[in-house]
Amino acid sequence: MESILADLEIATFAVDEVVEGTQTGWSDGRLTVSLPQLAVGAGESALAEATVEVVRPGDSVRISNVLDAVLPSVKADDAALTFPGVLGPASVTGASSFAMATSVAGAGRTHRFDGLAVLSTCDWLRAGYVGPEELPDSFVDMAGPGADRSPFGSTADVVIGYVPAEGAPVDEVDAAIRRETLRVSRELAATTLDVEPAHAATLPWPPTPADASLPAVVLMLQVASEGPLTDTFWQGEPLRELDPTEADPRAIIDGALTNGAYDWPAVRNVTAAYQGSALIRDLFAAHGQRLRFAGVIVAPGYLDSAEQKQRSAGAAAELAARLGADGVICTTFSSGNSHTDTMLTVQACEQRGIGTVALVCETNGGLTDHVPEANSLISTGNEDDLVEPWTPDRVIGGEGARSGEPVPTWAYLGACSQMGETTWTAVPA
Amino acid sequence: MDGGARMTIIHYLNQFFAGLGGEEAAGHEPVKLDGPRGPGRAFAAAGAAPDVTLACGDDHFAEHEPEVLATLLAWLEELRPHVLICGPSFGSGRYGYACGVLAREAGRRGVAVVAAMTPDSPGVMAAEGAAYIVPTGSSVASMKAVLPSMARLAARLAEGETLGGPEEEGYLPRGLRVMVRAEHTGARRAIDQLLDKLAGDVRTEVGSTGDRVPPVPAVSDLHTVRLALVTEAGCVPQGNPDRLPTRHANVWLRYSIADADSLGAGAYESVHAGFDTTAGNDDPNRLVPLDAARALERDGAFGVLHDSFYTTSGVDTPVATAAKFGQEIAAELREAKVGAVILTGT
Amino acid sequence: MFVTALPTIAQMVGANRILRGVSITHPTGDPDLSTGVEAALRRRIVERALEMLVTEVGPTTIWELQP
């Protein structure tokens, strides 16, 4: 794939301390945040209210109804290009926003924070948008026995609590929430724009020429987009009717892919998982040494019929073969029948002589689905594993929140990321 | 649990080990006996002497499971044990199953359970992870080695101790999967595992839990189908001319029934060591229903009865062996254009 | 299909067409019945087995002798 834009450079700035103050700014690891200055929610008619607070590891707080986690990020060359399609224009070239091979994201320099995440929360049930069974609990614990389940329990978090405006359509509320959360993420990272980074990682694409005897590895990234509150967005457009498509890995980690799916918090992907993407980073790092990084395919999960699932799996495998893959790593999105999409994709790849590894989260009932060809799996944990009861001093973002009761691991945001972001796994006992 | 108060330990045995009788007592109703019986007497040395022994006939348990469970669980409720010990049941299918089911139900009511059986025993699956199961060989020869292990685990559980992992403590993985931190992220492990696989070293962090085959589509035309009879009841010609083993069978056998209308009492017998063969020997059709099948064939209920029946004795048969037998027999049946099978089991 | 007095074990190992047998020691008979009645019972068992063979079933399905 030809690239028309400059290589991506990511400069990371540490946040060791977060304090509240009159002026938002960053200096030497200390981030000062002026909550009034952030003016969250202003000008968004679909929102009645937005409250902001900062929580830190060790605070006796459970954050409830967590929707998404975002790493503060800003495009240094032109901040307006941060999170294209949501905050700014989707394309410089006028190309269709579905062309995942070209994007304004993934080129030039990006400034990123390490040690801080922005979390969005919204009590959809209370606002009347979902039924009691529709969206499961979603927590981040900053202390207590569950603090280490969600990775966001170990970083400082700017937590935004959103209240929808009465009667506003759900997709407009959600769009406002996503816009504001990404905007705050950009504002915070923008405090580093006048600082020259000590170090920046350069991620060239296509990758530098490498020894042809090294195995070629393709990443098969599964996403799902099933409607409002269960969507995944490419440059602000929901990825419904997605066919397996080659995508620029730089664009994926630089804000082209954002999350709008709020079910099964431990096992579906938050925006921070696309931005952080340990798999993409590690494949870049290993390129030319242990493997050739041959590309990324974005593929759909939760297809409705067996026929559609088979067809898509076959198409994904065909594309991987065309990219010259010797091996494919398949990720999984969320719980349930998406695991069938993963397994069928594994099967289709193996039938074409492509070795596969898939990442899946287990349940107390074992694997959700399996095929004989899936002989090499990574377990990202057991989502039914129970964490002991804890009563935090405060619950923010909601009420009740299983305070004082055992909590199943599936309720912790990002705990069992099936993109392999965490070190959680499961072993026999 | 009050310190200083004596732990209550209950031991479950089948009819044989409780001293109530052999196979003929397999229909024995559940009983509650004082103190240790049979193998339970050896538990005292490790500080796990049973206060009460519950016993039940293996067949009775299997055939009256809900009522037997109700009785046994009521006794457990009354006695409030700290620990329940079941078995050792070694390779016995029915006894193992009873131990497993009781373990599961006791576990659901908060009782810690220790058992002992072969890894292949149906009791392992039936227990659904509720018991710490010490693995045994299939025969009682491993009794001496197993009893101290069982007793030690039971004594520690009775003290309220949390046990370590399966390998460390010497029990079978309970089918539970607990969360632990790996050294590296899933991403790093995925890349390492993929590169190893491409180099020929395949491994997995998790596997499928069952060997499941989807149901075969129904027979489309019964009137043309060739039907075969297969059994694991150890049914063989009188005298067992080909020496089918009574347990640990390493073979299956095939016998012609081409001109036979029935399996006559004098002509056939069962050599299966796992159940009381009296009724089966008095009328082998009670194990392999040849007489009824032949009559229905004559009446046109189905196409043709295959000219041989297949037999083995399903006692202490490892799962892998049984699967192999199944594949081999199926290959022959397919070759012979058999389209349907009635398999009988005990 | 599989005739057995222990249908729960059959389910656990994944047999799909399971017919509950009379007893562990005599799955397709009953010594407590008179000869004629027992013969009728055995005929009924095999008929039920044939019925199951021509029926589409889901995984690990257990049928009783009397539907």
C-alpha cells in the first residue's frame, strides 16, 4: 500500500501528578486541570449536564456506568486533525471516509499522555434509554480488591459524568458524549504543544524492507457495530455493513478508530485500546527482527447468520493470503457469537495454510466456541471470575453499583481485553 | 468455625466398601452408620476420622437419584459436616458417578468435599468442580497410596485451610479457571505463540472442554436402512471363546447373528465385571435386543438387520480407548453400508 | 442411538440420541415381568429407538420409553 503522508511520530509525555487549578497546563509531569475551563458539555443541546472530576489510584471510589476510556492525544501539526471525522474533517484528500487505507490520522506528530485517561460515564437506564437487562454494569475501581482488574484503576482518570437532555434522541446524545470526551482528551494533551519532546517513536508504513525469510504476520482486528450504544466508528462513521478491509495500522492507533459500544466492558474494545494497541506496537517493534509486519485487516464480528459469518471469514482469510501472511493473529470483540466469527476466521485461515493464534476470553462454562483448527489460543482471563465484595466510600456515575456484593470480572472496563492489552489470563485450578 | 471444637467429617461409600455386600447389594438403599467403615478406618491416622459413614448401593443411586440425594443431603444438613469424603471409587463408573453427584450437591450447600477416582471417571465431570479429587489407578491396588492423600486434604479443609493449585496439592484440576497475572501482555504472548507455532512448536493457553459431535441427521428412509446392534454390556458366546476381558478391555469383538432370531440363555453370557449379570445371563436379549429387532425386521419396520453384532465390556475403559473402538467399529459399519445403530449400555 | 439406564452420563460424554433403558443390569428387558409382557416391552423399546433414529434432535437429547 502506498502512503501519501509523512510517517507517524508518537511523543509520549508522563503524567505523574494531577492537580486542580485555575489554568489547565502541563509541566514536567504535573498536569493542572481547570475543570471550569474545560467547559464540558457547553454548546451540546443533547446534553443536560456534564460534571467532571479527577480520581487517582488509591481513592476509595467505584466509577460506575463507564462508557469509554480515551488516552489524551493531540495532532501536533494541526490540532484540528485530532480524532478525524468526530472533532474535525475526515479527510484532507476528499477521499471517502471508509477508505481505511488513507486517513488524516496516522501521519505526522502526535502528542500523547502516559498515566492519565479520560473516562465517560452515563446512566442510560436512569435516563430511560435502555431496559434493565440491556447494558451490563461497567466499573472501574480505584482501590479495593477489584482495583487491579481494570487497567484504568492504576492511572489517574478525568471522569466526565453526562446527563442526557430530556427527550433527546439516543444517537444524538451518544454523539455528543463521544465528541465531548474526545475533545477533552485533545484539550488535555494540547497542554504539551509548546514542549519539545525528549523522545518520539516513529512508525513508518509501509514498513521498512525486511529479510524475506522472516515470517509475515497480519493482524486481524475484529470490531462490531450493531447500532447506537453498540457501535464502532471509523473517522466518526459507524462500521455497519463492514467487509474485511485492509487498514493503515498508524491510523488505527492515531484516532481513526473510536469506540461507541458500551456492553460487556471487560471484553470489548475501548478507544484507549485502539490508541494503545499493544499488538500493533509490538508488531512494529518486532518487524525486521523476528517477523515481517505485513498488515492489519479490520473484520466484523456478530454477523447475523451462519452464512454471513462463513462468507466473511473466507473473505478475511483471502485478504490475509493476498497480503502474503504466513501467520495471522485474530482478536475478538466482546462476548457471545463474535467468538464464532473468530473461530470461523481461524478455520478459514488454517485451511489456506496460514497459521493462526486467536485471543479469547473464557467463561465459567469454558470457551464460547471452538473449532478443531484453533489449536493455539491466548486466554485473556475468565470473565466470570468473581471479585470479593467491596464497599467504596463513594460511587460516581451511578448508584448502588453492587456495593458490598461480589463483582464478576466482566464488569471491569478493559480487564480481559481480547486485543491483548493486559496481562490477565486464566489457569486451571 | 470455633477453635477447639471438633471437626465433623462424613464419609460416603458404596455398598461394597461399607461392608453391606457385593454386586447383589448394589440395590441397597442409603444408610447412615456410626463411625468409620472400610477404607474410612485409615483416615484417623491423618486426623480425618469419619464420625459418620453414609452408604448406598451403586445401582440404587443411579436408578433413584433424586430420592437418594434427598435422603443423603438431609443427613448432611442434620450433621453439618466440615468436610465430606467420597470414595475412593477408583475406576468404577457407577460408584464414581454417585460420588461426583453427591460432591456437586454437597458443594452447592457449602460443604468442602474430597474424593478419589480415575481421571476418566464419569464422577469427575459429574462433580462439576465441587470436589478436590485425588487421581487414582483403576483398581483398588492403589488404595494404600490414595487414602493418606485423601485424609490429609480432608483434615486441612476441615481446619479451614485454603488449598494451593492442583499440581502442588495433588488433585485433579477442578475445571475451574482462575484469573492470574501473566508475565507479559496477551499481545506479546500472542506474537510469541504465533512465531513458535510457525516454527513447529504448537501450544495453547486454553483448549476445548469437550469432544462434541453434532447430532447426525435423522435416517431418511427406515424401510431401506441397514441397522446394526452394538453393545458395551460384554455380551459374548457362552464360554467367552475369544476371551473378551471383563475389564480394561483392549478389544471389541464381532459375532454373526445372520441366522439367529434371539440370543439364547445357554448360548450367550455377559462377562462385564461392572454389574450383576444374573438378569442378562438369564436372557441375553435383555442386553442386546436381538429377538425384538428380528421380529420388527420381519414386520417391515426397517430394512435389514446387519448380520453381525459388536461387543466389548465397558469397564475401566479409558476415554481414548473407547473413542478408538467407536471409530474402528464405525469404519466397519460404514464399509458395510450400515445406516443406523442401536447401542446398548449398562 | 444409545439405550442406557444412565442417560446423564451419556449426555456428559456427548451422545446425542439417548433412550432411557430399563435398568443398569437389564437395559432392554425386565426379569420381574412375565415373558409375554417382557417381550412386548422389548419390542416397544426397539420401536422407540427406531422412532428416535428418524427424528431430528438437538445435542444430547434424552427420550423416555413413554413420550
